Amino acid sequence: ERVRDMNIKGELISYVAVSDNNEIMGHIALEIEERDPNFPQLGMAFVNPKYQGHGCMKVMNTKMIEDAEKGNFYGIYARGVTTHPFSQKVIEKFDFNDTAIFLSSGVGREYKGISDDETRRESVVIMARYLHPLDEMIIYPPKKHLNIIKRIYDNLGLTPKFSNSIP
């Protein structure tokens, strides 16, 4: 009901794979955030274990990206957890690139098939895919971080202009 309500309110755009007998095979969504509605987060992704390996995640991702490219979104970002590398590998297959890492940013989680006796905070890799980059981007980075910021934009395939004076 919560997911349905979020879709109705425009906070979420869901993609659902359904079997011939109307069983939910998987789900993925674009989460539209108020602070940046033109750069949604890819999230709420899962595949019913019964249907894993059937390619429904690939179909849902492909359709979601096609629709996002037709829309007004500049890009999409996703969070891949470091204790579950598969989350990063799936995102990477769709031309998402690493942009940041949040170390110990969340509570620890347990994932099926991944055993870990230690309880630790979760680290997250932020990955992005630009769909419609701005024609001209001007970045005002702190001088001491200029090189790493240039490397991040290079990794994204973007060439912004760098300036050392704030307008």
C-alpha cells in the first residue's frame, strides 16, 4: 500500500515484472526526491528468488533507463552496499559509474548467502549515470580537492569547467 501511495503521489516510479500467472517476479523504482527531482535514485530493487537468473532485473532496468532518457531527468544515481558486491555489479552493467563512497554510513544488514559474524556499520558506494548532462557545467571545487574531483568527473565521462572563484 505504501509503494502504491508513493506512485500515486509521484514520489516513486515503479517497474514490476509479473509472471504469466500474475506472480510478482521483481520490482525496481525511481525514487523522486524533493531536494533534486531531476536526478532520482534507483532503488527498491529485488527479484523473487524463484525467478532469479531469468533476466527480469535486466528487462526492468533497461525499460526504466529508456523511460528516464525520454523524460526530463538529468541522470539517475544508485547506492550499492559494500557487503553485497552484487548490488554494485548489477548497477555497473547499466553504465553507472562510481562517484563517492560513504564509509560506515548505515546500520549493518544481513544478506542471504553472505555470512559475517561481525556486526559493523554498512558502507555505501554511490554510482551515477548521466542521461542528459547540462551543456555547460561550471564547478567551484576547493583547490586541495581539485584533482580527485576532476578524476570523479572523468570517470563519469563529463568535462565541466573548473573555476576557482565563486560568482
